[in-house]
Amino acid sequence: MSEVFINGIVVFVLAAFVGLEVISKVPPTLHTPLMSGANAISGITIVGAVIAAGVGEGAFAIVLGFLAVTAATINVVGGFLVTDRMLEMFKKKPGRG
């Protein structure tokens, strides 16, 4: 295995552990507003994945790029749906005054 690949795996594993620690410390009342911010990050991920899939050399890079685009798109759509549901809770209901 190349040194670049091993460095990438190490960074990925460390980022996963740090992300888990940060997310587990967020109180439930802040979870949905933070999800809205995460949607912006996933939007950036989609752009990067499209670039990686388009520039990818070989079938493996194209498949990984496609999977990244798919996962990030699901994350963005799900995040917007949850945020929309949260915002619906704050709207006045008709007939209640």
C-alpha cells in the first residue's frame, strides 16, 4: 500500500472519531439547527464528489464518486426535510388564536 493511501485512511479514521465525539456532545435542542448548517457542508461535498467522479481515472474512482454524490444528496434532502418539519412546529395553526 502506498504511503498516501495509508495517510488518507488515518485522517479518515481520526475525523470519524472527532466527529463522533463532537456530535455526541450536542444537546437535542441544538440538533436540528446544526443539521441545517450540515446541509451546506453536504452541498460542498456534492460538488467535490461530482468533480472527483468526473476527473476520476479509472472505474473505481468513478464508482466512489457516484457513491459520494448519492450519499451526500440523501443527507442534504433528509436534512432539509427534518428542518422543514421543525419549522412547521413554529407556525401558527389556523383557527387557534
